[in-house]
Amino acid sequence: MKSRIKDTYLPLKAEIVEIMDMTSDIKLFKVKPYRQFLYKPGEFIMLSLWGKGEIPISITSTYGFHKYIELCIRRVGFITSALHLLKPPAKIGIRGPFGNTFPVEKAKGKDVFFFAGGLGIVPLRPLIHNVMNEKSKFKRITLICGSRNPGEILFKDDIDLWQKKGLNIIFGVRKGLQLLIHNIEKKDNSSQRKVGIETGHLNTSKISFKNAYSFICGPPVMIIETMKSLSMMGMNEESIFTSLEAHMKCGVGKCGHCYIDGKYICTDGPIFSYAELKKHRPSY
Amino acid sequence: MNKVFILDKNYLSYLLRQIRKKMSLVAPLRSENEDIVLKTVENIHEIELNYPASIPSIKEFLFPQKEDMFRFSDGTVDILKDNTKRLIFGVRSCDISAITLLDRFFGENFIDDYYMSRRKNTIFISLVCNNPDTTCFCLRLGTGPFLKSNFDIQLTDLGDRYIVETASEQGLNLIKDHAHLFSKVRKSDYEDQYEIILSSRSKFEKRINLENARQKILSGRISDRFWDWVAKRCFECGGCVYECPLCTCFNVLDRTESEDKGHRFRIWDACMFKGFTKMAGNVYPSENKGARIKQWYFHKLIYYPDHFGKFGCVGCGRCTITCPGHIDMASIVDKIDIGDRRRR
């Protein structure tokens, strides 16, 4: 892989043109770079807030379809808190895009599952968008979407649009962070969607997992549990993909913060298959 | 093919003086606390050449502890790059071997401009170790005490004269600029050099085998309990990481002078620290100290050979001198390789 970026550590100037509230602690930032900025689903950028620092953020928009780069950010740490206080227009810097992309070509002609837990829908959104645009090339497409409570399901408009195009949707709502199935709260009366944790639904649906592909994104516990369940239900470990996250400072495989078991999450990842993860991280 | 010359010892200080006129000269000096440190030279006669390996390591000059990357004010960015021409004199072979590896690391995939611009402007004159220290084990790794390639200029002390070898164009040009100081090499000089190297090689005390340790780890015979035992002796001072010429982790931080104005810099970071992988929301992916130490050793003994075909250790012995808990590379490799059954 040869670098596409001339100055590895120099951010490209950009401007936040719009900020939208998604939930109480999640905001959608629309960023306009000063130069052309090409990106693919699954890649991430390093976002610089001058004087505060730099953080890795995954891109949630689709190149060519959305006018701006969209970033969906939860208020968690120092920089994200500062970001949430910004008012447009605000000057920021972006670097990238970094990382690999979802190997969606492989999944053509097969059943495709997307598992999104909470903010996990963010990196999956451009992928689902691309897949829905080429719907005929895939067999059945299913999105299994989970969140803490019904109010925190992100991108509802997009989901409705995809549903109209023929995407199967299963919604799951989980109280707090408890993962046990008997703790599921059945509160979502508004729509007749199934309620429960993501993996809980899989046992009931009559789908063959043998030749299917799945893309998982969410909190670490959910990723591990989903991967384990899928593999137990017969899905090939090489066709289960997830996007990992880590503390990063450079995004180019130099700073060493995301270096785990011989792999840099920033340059070798962030998208890994279950087979790779198992090889490098016995804990999975 | 390396070009070989002879330099009379009396000419050395004259040569360095000439070089200093053109570029900044860095050499080992004795500090107030009797430590050997690499510093910019003020008086050439103060250069101290009778030492095994300097503390801190050579990486300081290519990858400084704190390096300013760029200034920003109101969204505009000015790159800060160090373009000082430097000659570093009196470096040891282990450090030169480390730089060869660092060049590969910083130069692959995404090129690290800051390292590369410093590297381009730096030329090394290395010195063969006649008297290796008790902590040295470069001989076991093939990274010293005498190098056959990958150096700019290498000197071997033959008593009253140096045998001078060049392996790079940069080094040869430097010699050509001062050609009148160098004389032709004779057959007897080679014989003397061979003798010196042979006697130096016989002086190494540490007999550790990294390959054996690697094989043992790969075979899965070293359990996590071993690393937890090692962790009990770790003070988390980060000394091993800061002194290691091959440790390259860094943190990037911003410092503001006023609102929207300031600079971004990078500083060394250490994977031995708990906060190294800390994520937003106080998530610590590597909270276990044993796991962090395991990561450091795995990086040097497993991942480095997998990726570069060489160990991530050059046998300089700095961690042995620095570590207060005696869990440095040499002792741990020895424990893994030979060990004692009670502990494993």
C-alpha cells in the first residue's frame, strides 16, 4: 500500500457547516473539506480540533451521494465534548481517509446481514447505502439494529427508506448494558418490530447462515457475542466482519497506540474478519 | 563494496574541526554526573570515546523526545521541520543497526516526514567496540560489535590509527572532501583489525539466545502467569521504552498560546503505561500490567521478526542498565530460554 497523502501528519483544512442533534448526547456534524476528499465505506478520518487534539472518527456519509462529509459523534471524552460545544461555521482539520474498507465485493450474490449496536450503525450506514443501491446483486439483505432504548435508534429516516427498498429490519432494544435475554424490555409498542438483543433474534429466524456474509459494528461486548453466536450457527468465520476501535494518535501505523497482537488497527484494520481476530486475539 | 582507508589518530581532531565548520557535530561527552551522553560538541578534546553505549540512545537525534510538528493560528498551518545538518561521531554499531531498522519502519507505507527529513540531514561515523560492556549482547544478534554494511563511516581503533570503512555515498563524499588526511590501507592493517575484532568478540559475557526464547513463546509454553510474575517486578517507570533505540511509540498533543493559536507536538509514549491505550469514557483496553509487558516483549521478539525479519532488539543493554526491577530484555529472554522450573 502506497501513501495517498503527501504530508502524513498535516491536517487538511475543513469547516463544520451544520450540526444536528440526533439524541441527547449524539450529534451529526456536516463537514466541508477545502479540497476534494475521496473516501469509501468503512474508512475513518483523524479529526483535528485546533488546540484540543486529534481523534479517529468513522465516516457515516456516502461519497457522491451526500454533499458533505457526515460524522456522527457521541459526547464521551475531552475532544468530543469540545466538539459538541461548537457552533457552525467552525474551522477544523481532517486527515485521511485511513484504514481498509468493508470487503463488500465478496458478498455479492449472497445473503447479507448487518448488525448495528447503538452507534455501530455509523460506519455501516455508507455500506448499507451502497448495498441497497445495488440491491439486485445481493440476495436477502437484513439489518439487525439494536440500541439502549427506542429513542436512541439513529438514522431512522434512512432506515425507513431502506425498508421501502426491500431491506428486512429487526429492531432490538436493550436496557442498560445487560446482555441476558431475560432482561429484555418489551416496550417498543409504536412499531410492530421485534424487541430484544441483536443475537437473541437469530435463533428464531429461519435463515441459512452457511453462505451468508455479515457485517457487525457496535460496542465490544456486542461484537464478541454476535460473532460467537454467528459462528456457532454455522456462518463461515471468514465471512463475519467487524470494525474495531482503539485509541489512535497518528492513523498511519507509527504511533503504536492501536498496535495489538502484531496488527495496527489503523492500517491493517479497522475492519477484520472473525477468523483474523481469533488468530490474533485469543480472547475473541 | 566498502571503500577502506587509514586515518592517523593525530588527524582525527583536525578532521572533526573541519567537519564542524560545515555542520553541527554531535559526539559522546561526559556529563557532570559522569554519564556518557550524546551532545553537540563545544570543545573537540572533550569527546569521550572509551565507552560501550551512551545513555540515552541515538534515536533522540532522529526522533526527539519532544518534537514540534506544526504551528496553527486561526486554521492556517505552518510546518516545523528540523533541517539542521548533523554529523554524529562516535556512535556504536548497535545504534547504527537500530537506525537501519528505524529507517525501514518510518519509511514504509505512510512515510514519516519528520523522521525522514532529519535522517536525510544526518551522517554517522560509528566506532567499533573494542571493550564491550558486561551488559552488551549485540554479538548474539549480529548487530555488533563490528558491522559489514549499512553504516556511513565505520572506524576501528588500531592503537595509533583508525581503519576507516565507508558503505554509503554520503560517507565516501565526506572522505573525498578531506582526502589528504587519509592514506592507503595495507595488508597488515586488515590483520590488525581482524585481531581487534576477534578480541572484542571474545569479551562478551552475556550468552543469551533470543531465537530460542522466540521459539519457546511461539510453541505456547509461556503462559500468562509468567507475564503476571514479571509484572510484579515492574515499576512502570517506562525506562526500558525511553532508552530503547527501537521503541518508537509517540503521543500527539496540542499546546495553545491563545485561542486558535498554538502548536502541535509529539512526545515519546510508552506502552508500559496504563493510560497508553486509554479511550474516551475511561475505557482501559489493557488494564492488566502483565499483558502490557507481554505486549512489549512480543513486539520485540515475535512481531518484529515476523514483519522485518529481524529482532526488535539490538543488544545495546540499555534496558539492563536502566531497569530497577531486573526484568530487562536480557534477563527475561534468559528466564524464558533457560529459566527455573519453579517460576514457570
